Amino acid sequence: MNARLRDVAEHAGVSVRTVSNVVNGFRYVAPDTRTRVQASIDELGYRPNLAARTLRHSRTGLIALVVPEIDSPYFAELAARTVRIAQHRGLTVLIDQTDGDFERERLLLHGKRGQLVDGVLFSPWAVAPADLAARTDTVPLVLLGEHDGPAPVDHVAIDNVAAAREATRHLLATGRRRIAVIGVQPRTLNASARQRLAGYRQELEAFGLAPVVDRERPVRRLHRSDGYQAMLELLDSETPDAVFCFTDQLALGAMRALAERGLSVPDDVAIVGFDDIEDGRYSVPALTTVSPDKDQIASLALDALAAQGKPPRSIIAPHELIVRATT
Amino acid sequence: MNARLRDVAEHAGVSVRTVSNVVNGFRYVAPDTRTRVQASIDELGYRPNLAARTLRHSRTGLIALVVPEIDSPYFAELAARTVRIAQHRGLTVLIDQTDGDFERERLLLHGKRGQLVDGVLFSPWAVAPADLAARTDTVPLVLLGEHDGPAPVDHVAIDNVAAAREATRHLLATGRRRIAVIGVQPRTLNASARQRLAGYRQELEAFGLAPVVDRERPVRRLHRSDGYQAMLELLDSETPDAVFCFTDQLALGAMRALAERGLSVPDDVAIVGFDDIEDGRYSVPALTTVSPDKDQIASLALDALAAQGKPPRSIIAPHELIVRATT
């Protein structure tokens, strides 16, 4: 018969919770206790049961986190935190990426993962609201990122309109008037870019400035190369005195283009990014950015997966504007 | 009865391979064909069988990629490529991170993943060779990164000694003589840092220069903050004319410290990094770096997992020095 958690606890003379803490790799277990529990685990041949108790109808103890690109720093940082927080809840996270491919995302909505996991956290890129509505899979699903209108499932996002207004207000407050944006996106399920654009426009208008279409630059993807290219195109029509980029990666690419054109940040052009990835903390100059609370996003998404409440909710995670040296 | 791959192929009038390509999300399927196959999949209610055929004794079609930190850009980029290449082989990759925690890594060697996956790709951080030798788990394991001496399992790495010699040679060839290194590491299973230090010393000596202990700077981790701190400490004792950093993250942190001290890169101090992460391609100035072939590392590691040959092999992936603007 296999040893149970309780057997290990009894053998080591600690609580079941302490054994669980050791098994789940929590950091805050005293080294002595950890050693004693580990010795008992080894002696009894205990193998942690991967099936979690935190999800209803849990079968595998696995959840999937599906993002467009795991090598995008924002998603990498969000994934790292999701894995850590899920571990603390006894869940194993299978991270997968779609490359933003429409068919791969569509397959996901129709049960490609259904046999394997107890729930899916999904950050969509290519699918549209209609694709979500046509979903046939029944495994619990929580969307990451903003979503327009009523959705059939819970989604977790920050208030992108408010965040974009704060970023724009900050640029206006530092005297900038020709403020461009980089990162306008086509219509898909993920509405973050649209809401950031809306927030930017609202704040300009509240200040008495009319939005200028030429200053709203679209990108195909959110890579540094897209930000670089969009910045060069922007400079070919006019030199703005500030650019609000919808991701830090776009901002870092834009900063590279400005450096190549001999323009100084922030003296000639101020830059605000979005995401607060580590790169921006160490760029020269360090990047002012909107910082979504990634721990809260991960935690709220895991809560939503466990609760699977009806009707579907729009769950808002906190954010803050972090002012550094580019503004 | 569940529809099989063959049923879908017959229904759509295509080969089984084409259906498999669509199911696995490969990019190079004609849109018309993809649509037709998808229609057949939907009509027949076919669900792809996740159990792969590429691993012996495959049960789950899952493999684990275990890295210290998924939000380290090198590991994020390696993970993204591993997922893509594995998908093409019909394998699903479960990405996990240990936070470089000794106990978590030790648990891994003793079967924490054993029930779940068909194989493990493991980039160790904290465990030592003795811990690997004491491994009790029997699931196929391939190590990523360099390993000293004979190992009980296959490992895939680049030739770190040769790569470090090339980086050092490049700095010598551009006239630098006071070349420091940042990234010296304690003794663990992962020997990459030791081999990079060895290569640096060998090249200095081949050039007739004696290594200077004060110029060999240790770090606790490989984050930008560690590179930043190490660079400040280096500058407190002397100003080197070049620094070879054992990762790009260390290099980007070091560049930040140089900027704060008013030193110019590369005029005052040349910098070479290691890993070729995207950040370094867009930093100002763009970072010269050793570029490991991450696609090859992922591909060779998956090959090794599938082959599980005896005796264990040391598998070398290619690398190249990419010269950019910091040297």
C-alpha cells in the first residue's frame, strides 16, 4: 500500500499541512523541519498525489496556461508567477503556446486539451468573440486579457481604459502635447489594445486635444521589431514629443529607433510602455510603464477557475503607473 | 466509437499525414485543405489522441521541460522553441520551473514527475553531480547544459570552453587587455559557468596574459540585478576595458551600471554577453554575444529523449559569436 500524506506527517511528527508545504516546495519551511519531513518521505516511499483538491471534478491536477508566445517577456513573467501560485495550491501548470495561430486557438476552444486538464487559462490572440461563442468544449475556461461585451466565461484583466488614461495624463502633465501611440490592433477576442486606444483618446479629449489619426500606429505583432518599425514610420511623418506604447517590448523597439535617428529619450521624445517587464527596469534610460499586478492576475484567474461561477464575471486586477527615466 | 485519424482522412479526401499536420497545428498546410480537414474533424467529432508515438513506452504523450526560471529570457526562448519542435513531433510539453530550489530539483530526480510524463528535459541549477548519481526515478531524463565528467544520462550543451575562448579572443583582437568576467558560479551539476571561466583563462594565457583573480566576479544568480551589482563592485577596484558576461542578462545589468557611472560602451568598456536573447538585439548599443543554437539544443534534446541510448552521451549543439555594437 502506498504511504499517505498522513503517514508521513505521523512519521515525521509534524502536521499534514507541513508535509504538504514540503511536498509543494513552499519556501517558508524551517530547514530542520524540511530535512526531517524529506527523510520520512524517502523512508516511507511516499509519492505526492498530483490530483489537486482545489478544482471541482479534478481528475488530473493539471491546468493549462495557453499564451500566444512563451518567449514574450510579459507572458513569461505571468507564466512564472502562475506556476508558483498554482504550486502553492497543489496544481501543476502545463504551459502551452499557440504562436497566435487562429487554428491552434480554435482547436483549443473545441477540446484539444479536454482529456488532459481540469481547466484552461487562455490568453487569446487571433480568435474573435464569435469563435468563443461557438465553443464546444466544456472544460472550465478563464480568459486572460480584456474582452468586449458579455462573454460566456469569466475573464481577468486590468482596467485598460483607466490605465491608458493615467499613462496619457502623465505625459500631458509633463508638458507633452504631440502624443502618439504605437500598438493599435485589429479586432480579435482580446480587446486590450482597443481599450488602451480608447483610454488614450478619452484623456486627450478631456484635456481639450483632438486625437490625430496619423499618430495612432498599428502593429502586426507586439515584438520589439514592430515597435522599431512603427517608430521609424512615425518619425517619417512627424516627430512626436511623446509616444505611449501598448507594450514594453514595443517601447524598447521604439527607443532603439529613436537612438538610431539621434533623438534623445526623454528630452526629445518621452516614452511610456505597458507591462512592466524586467527589461524595461534595466533599459537605458529605464522605462516608465503601466504595471499590471501579475501576481494578482494569476491568483484571480486561478480563483475563477476553481469557482467557475455563473453568470460569467469580468474580474479586474490592480495596476499602477511606474514613473522612471523615459518621461 | 470514436473517429480515428484514418476516418477523418478518408472523409476529407486527404492523407493521414495531412490530417496529422492540421491536428498538430503545423504552419505549412494550404488554407483550403486546412478548412476541409477541420470540417471533417468537426463533423466526425474526432479528438486527437495525445499519446505520442515518438517516445518508447509512451503513455501520456507528455514530456516535461524543467528550468530554474521560465521568466529568464534564455529559458523562455528555449522553452518556446522546445514547445514548437515537440508539437511537430506530436508531443505536448509541460513546462515547469524549480526557482533553482535544491529540494524541488531533488524531488524531480526522485520521481515527482514520474507518473505523469514520458520523459524529462532538465536544466539543473542547485543539485550537484552526487545528487544526480543518487537518482531513483527511472523516467527518461536528458540534461540541458554542461556537465563535468561522466554522467549517468545524456546531456546536451554547446562547447562552452570554445565559445568562451572565442569571446575572449574577439576582445583581445579589438585591443582590450584588462578583460574582466562576470558570472563565476559555485560548484553545481550545471558546469556551464565553470567552463566559460576555463575558456576565458585559457585564451588569456594563450595570448600571454595572466588571469587576475580580482577580475573574475562571482554572482549569486544570473539576473540583471546581479550583473549590475557585480559591475559596480568591479568598478570600485579598477575600470576594466572589457567585460565578458556569462549571460546576456548579466551583461545588460552591467551596461546599466556603466551608464550610471558615466562610462561609455564600447569606448570605455567593451561588453560581450552570452545567450543571444532578444533584449540584447535591441539594447542601445546592441549587445555582442555568444549565440547558442537554441533550435538545435531543443531538437537534439528531444532526439536524445526518444533514443535513450546507452552509454550516456555528451551531445554538442552549435554556437556562434555574433558581433554587434558593444565591442
